[in-house]
Amino acid sequence: MEQTFRPVLTIRIFGEEKCFGPGVAELLRRVRELHSLRAAAMSIGMAYSKAWTILKNAQLSLGFKLLDSTTGGKHGGGARLTPEGETLLDAYDCYCARLRTYAQELFSETFDGILPL
């Protein structure tokens, strides 16, 4: 069986330390969809406490909140992305998509005739 080759990029944003990357982005996407950090964590097989720690560390490093959350009660709890969280996630996804497109073009130019693409 002949295999084909492709580049695989993982984009992480660093300040002093890593503060945002594919894991935080996926967690935020799930919160956007499910309106709950607990449900988002569960949907990717992550403990709620770990999700909360990852999110808290990202927020501290970035200097702004990514989520607004309310605790349960009569109307139940929930979470939603802050406007800054929405903007960051959308910008990150756009940046990653553009880089992957460029990386594929460059890879094809560079390795055409050398590797099966």
C-alpha cells in the first residue's frame, strides 16, 4: 500500500508560557455548543477540574476572561464565551486555517517529485 504525505501543524500561542492552543480552543468550541464547561469537558473525556484549571491558567496568561459562567440554581447554571473569548477563538481558528493552507501549498511545492503527495 502506497502512502501519501502531508504536513501537520499544531499552533500554540505563548507569552511567558503556553497560554492558548488546540486543547483550549476545542474546550471553548464545546462550551459554545453545549453552554456548559462541565458538559464540554465530559464530551472530550476530560475531568471538569482539569478543564477548569486549563481555562483558569489560559485566562491568567492572556489577561482576560474567556468564559462567563453561572452556578446552578432555580434556572440552572451554564457558561458562555465572553466577547473576548469569541474573538480570540475565531481569530485562532482563522489563523490556523490560513497557516494550514499555506503549509500545504509550500509542502507540495517543496516535496513534489520527492514524496508521494
